[in-house]
Amino acid sequence: MVNTRSRSRRKVSSQASRRRRDQTPARKKKKAVRHDASTPQTPAIPIVPQTPTNPIIRALDPIVSFLSNSAEKIGLSPRSISRRRRASVDAQTEMAFSHPVWSAIFRNARDELESILAEDPDALEIRGAVGEMPVHMCCIFGHTDLAKWIIQNYPEQAEAQYEGPEYHGENCLHIAIVNRNYELVHFLATLPCWDKLLTDSADGNFFSLDGSLGGSSRHTPCYYGELPLLFAASTNQLHLLDYLLAHGADFTATDSNGNNILHLCVVHERKEIYDRALALWDERQQEATEAEATASVRKMWSLTNHEGKTPLVLAASLGKREMFLHCLECTCTVQWAYGPVTCKIYPLSGLDTPAAAEMVHFHFI
């Protein structure tokens, strides 16, 4: 016997549950979406970085960003570099608002600085968070007139160098060269201490090599050769290079690593200055006396650094293909030419076995 009452109850229950389902919003089933080239994707909302309100941090922020982006190239953690640089910036910012001298320098307020110095003539002798002095910050901020006024009234400030491990040895001439402040360079060239400024070495950590320039070792992004002349070459300022040479800079000078101007041209890939340096070397060889010519008979491209590397070998060890080919071409001599055929000799010293002194190459035009 069929229980119709039970069947009727099930039917009513089924209808009620169906009504509840219809009244409840349908739940969407989660499906794994596979994104490919044909699947349009919603563009991500760009995150706009907050602009620092402090003017000093805003002025130095590009430097911090550059160092952070270059961190992998110099084998350091971007976070550690940013933290270290920003700590220095924070300290300088605090001094700019808490110390009257730094505040006057930052705001280019000469009248305030004069009043401070009238009460305390030694106020310019203070050091900042990273070993800087007020005259250095004038140069960095581009307050050229104020920097010139300080040096004219306090001549000893012209010779001031950074202290401390980070920027040790940097002077006003280094800063003027990197910032392309030619007015300040020309002014410094008129001072009695000019010869000293030309020989000061900026050898702090910020400008130094990380180990060697070969193999897996890397150099810091601001390794410019320590000396002002090499700074000009590294930053690709040919006219300034000629100016420094015309005003007493030593063309053959090397830094503490034994690198000369050609080595720095290789590091920073400055072909034009490399050619200019070789031409200057040849000119001086022709102008030299017989005794001087005998003592310096070597070609400039054959001079080695403390690791025994010529500029050509350095280019090979750094993997700079374009500079390697350029250096190699500069070392060759044309043996003879006959119509479309040219015979060139390339020295292989430092690149091949000692027995292989040179390579003969026939070039067909």
C-alpha cells in the first residue's frame, strides 16, 4: 500500500526549498581563470609614490633612487643602501632646521651667515653627518655665489675635504666637476691652492672599487678615479678635461688602484676621451726631448694598473665588447697597403701567451 501522505509531504518540502532557493541570491562558483595573451586583464592601479615634503630629502631623493637601482651592480642589497643613504639624508635634514649655520647654507641666506660669523668666526669649521663642511653643501646645492663669498673671505675653506669613511677626500673641485659647475671650476683655478685641489683624492667608500675590476668583482657607480682630472674623463666632459690639462693637471696621474685616464675611459666607456688621451700622449712624445722620449718610449695603451692590466685587458675582463674592439683598433699599426688590401699588426701582449707577441691581420676593402 502506497503511503500517499508521506509522498505529499516530500512534494511540499521540495516546493518550499525551491522557493527559498529562488529568493536567495545565487552564489557564484569560483573558477580558476587561466590568463593568456587572448584573455583581457584588468590593468593594475598604479601606486603613486608620495613626494617628500622636506626640500633636502626631495633634492637628494634622485641620488638615493639611483643608488638603490644600482645596488645589484655593486653587489649590495638595495634595501641596505637605501637605508644607509636615507639615514645620512635624515641627519642632514635635522641639522638644516636645528643648526643656524646649516639652515643659512640651505636657504642661501648670506646675510644670516654673515651675522653668525660676526659673533663666531669659527662657525664654518663645523662638520656635518657625513664629514661635510658648509662650503661643500654650498657647492652641492648650487649656491655658487655664496661658496665664492665664503672662500674669498675665509681662504682656508677652499682646501676643505670631506672626513669620514664614506666621502673621504672629496673637495669643492670634485663637486664642481660632477655637477658641471664651470663657473665654480674657473673660480677655483684662480686660487693659490689650485695645485693642491688638482691632486686631492676622493677615495671614500662612495667612490671606491669593490675589490678589483676583474672577474666577479664590481665597482661602485661613482668610481671616477679619485682625482679631478679622472673625474672629468669619467663623466665625459672633454672640454673640461682640456681646461684642467691647460691649467696644470697631470695627464699621466693614476689613482690608488693604478688606473690612468685610459682605464677610466674603459670603465665608463668613453671612446671620444680615450682617443683624445692617446692623441695628447703622442703629441707630448713628439714634443719631448730625446732623454724624455727614451724614458717614456712605451705607448700609453700599454701602461698597466696595479693588477697588471692594460686598458685592453681591462675591457676584456669587464666584458665591455665595444670598448675592447675600440681599444684593439687603437693599438694596431698599418704595415702596408696595396689597393683594396691593408695589412695591420695587432699586439697581443697580455691577451695571449708570451710567445705570441703580435697578430697580422689582412683587411680587404
